[in-house]
Amino acid sequence: MGDAQDTIFAKASGAGQAAVAVLRLSGPRARDVLGALAGRVPAPRLASLRRLRCPATGEALDQALVLWFPGPHSYTGEDAAEFHLHGGAAVVAGVSEALVALGCRPAEPGEFTRRAFLHDRLDLTQAEAIADLIAAETSAQRRQALRQADGALTRLYGDWTSRATRILAHQEAAIEFEMDDLPSDTGSRARAEARALAAEIARHLDDGGRGERLRDGLSIAILGAPNAGKSSLLNALVGRDAAIVSAQAGTTRDVVECRLDLGGIPAVVADTAGLRDARDDIEREGIRRARRRGEEADLLLIIFAADATPDAETLALAASRPDSILVASKCDLAAPPAAIGDRAPLPTSVRTGAGLAELRAALATAAAGRAGLADAPALTRARHRAALTEAVAHLAEAETVPLPELAAEAYRGAVMALGRLTGRVGVEDVLDIVFGDFCIGK
């Protein structure tokens, strides 16, 4: 990442030609650069129409709206400005060249948000939420990212970090100031608080990957025998000819993936090779990939044709995955069986459209159960899960070690693991609690 003292700029609007292009500027020279281009600096946070001119030649570059955001009350926490230009490529290029001539440099990816973090305008979980918000494809993803950007995880993880820091401080005080007038049960109370905190974090971890599924997308695999109608069903679900459909068995050899919005929950639906005894090496590899995709999927669609008896592998698969959705295809040709084992299949026909709305509804319900928004803030990244798992392990370790000094070291590990979540933890936090709670050294 470049020098934090540089004044940086970047196009903040989308790629391609548009009516308006926004250039964002941030850094210690932002005020001088804005004045040089616009003639004078407008009042803070008020859009002003200005003619932008090249400082070297006086040539007019554009008639634009400019905004001035003096630090620390800006996105990055430092002096910043925006230029709302006409969207032509020549206009953007001309203003960019003028900014470079005035000593600015193009920003590196994520540099504006990095500066916002460094200036305490947001923490790491909020920075990640901004990236998720930009990448959001569905309404549920947007809601989860907005909730995180508004500080839901910041408050939760911040509370846990504060509690772990207090536990550490109490344990340290029990060791360092043993002869002072401290409560005799300080150490035991720290252990009790640590057990309660570990249990609370463990409950948060035991969410079935809900937040990560919502962020990354639910994985759905369509499995069944050759010619059961898997590719036709995929095409019907996504509304386009994504997979080749043929009466010849074994047409699908590789996994065909398509994205789907299930009531706001993103999903990746995969059509797979038909399950049977392979006829050649290529089909054998396709079937291996199909079985692996089924094992890894969050949800299975097990499909069989209504005009044929389900084969043994389909029946075994349905019995082994009771959480799957059982689909009877080609119901325009024959009536499906009332039940497979103790489960009623969902009758569908791609040709007539019968049952497809019910199938989409069933998929949306299943998706919401596995990846829907919950009342409590959800884990959204593997980084969060790893840090929280480490914190729980450190808190549990403190219960088993033979010396209070080792317990303090375990608590310190928990504090550091939790602090990595938001990027805010330090020794001063511990000292503040020690000398605040116990009034030592006053």
C-alpha cells in the first residue's frame, strides 16, 4: 500500500460511459488541489457548481459539481473532496491528468477504506461489510451487509473483547497486586466470567454457517439417473438454456453451474452427470464429480422421472439425505408414486410448467432456513470463525492450566484473537481497567 501521506484519487462511480462520473480525492493536499482546480474551496458538505481549469494552462476541463469534506468528518477521516463530472472518458482523463500534475496519485484498490480504518472511521468488520455491500447481488445479501456496516458485528465483537480484556485485567491484578486490598475471589470470578463468555461465543459459532452461506451463496446440486430431467429442470429454474438437453443418456459429463436468487438468498445450482455405471473414462470422471458435488452441497435436489421406476442408487440417495428435496419430473407423461419411502415427491413438468412454482417456493423456504437473516448478527467470513474458535480455545485452556500466570496468558490469547476481529486491541485497554476497577496506585 502506498504512502499514507500521499493525496490519492480514484473514480468512485461505475465503469463505462455514463452521464456522471465521480472522482474522489483524499489526503493532506486535498484542500489545495481542490482550490487549484475549482478556483476556490466551497463551504463544507455543500455541492457547488464550478468550472474546473487546468492550473498549468488555464484550459477549461469541465463544468462540475464539487464537494469539500474537511477531516476528520469525511469517509477517510482526512481532508477529502469529490468532483461530479460529465461522464465522458475525455473529461475524466483530463481531470485525472490535472490531479497527477498537482501531485496526487491514483489510489490503490481498497486504499480509501484502509485510510478510513486507520483513522478510526470504521473497524475491520465494517470495512468487510462495505466490500460485501458493493458485491451484493440479492436483497438479503444487501440487508446483511448493511447490518454489518451499521456496526452490528462491531458492537457484538467489541463487547466480547471488552469482557475478555476485563477478565484478563482482573486475573493480572490478582497476580500482581496479591498483597493489596483486593477481593479474595478475584481469580475465581475471572474464571466464571470466562466460562460464560466462552459459552456465548460457542453459541454464536454454532450457527450452521448461516452468514457465510448468505454472503457466498447456497450450494444446490441436482442429482439423479441419466435422462431423469436434471438439465431440463436446471434450465427451467434459471430461465435459459444453460445446459444441453438431449434424449441421449449421459449427455451431461461435467458440472454445469448457474446462479439463482431464491427469495433474496443467492444460490449456485449445479446440474451434474447422471448416476449409473460409467461407460467410459470421461463419464466416470463426470459421475465422480457429481457425487462429490452432492456431498459438498448445502441442499440436494434428487430427481427421478415419473414414467420410470426410480433406480436403486436414487432410492439409496434419497434415504441417505432426508433433508433433500425429492422431485418427480415428466409428470405430464405419467403420475408419480405417492411416496418414496416415507417422503412424498414434488411432481413437476418442465413441458407444462406444472409444479415449478411449488418447487421454487420449496427451494426458497429451504434457502431461508439454511442462510436466512437471523435476529443475532451472523458470522460472515472464515476469518471471523477462525478468530472466535481460537478465543474459545484460549478461554477453555485457562480452566486447565495449573498456575494463575498461565491462566493470564491464556486470557491474553483470547483478547488478542477477539481483537483481531475488529482490529482494535492494545495493552492500554488492560491498564485502564486495572487502574480503574481496582483504584490501584491512586
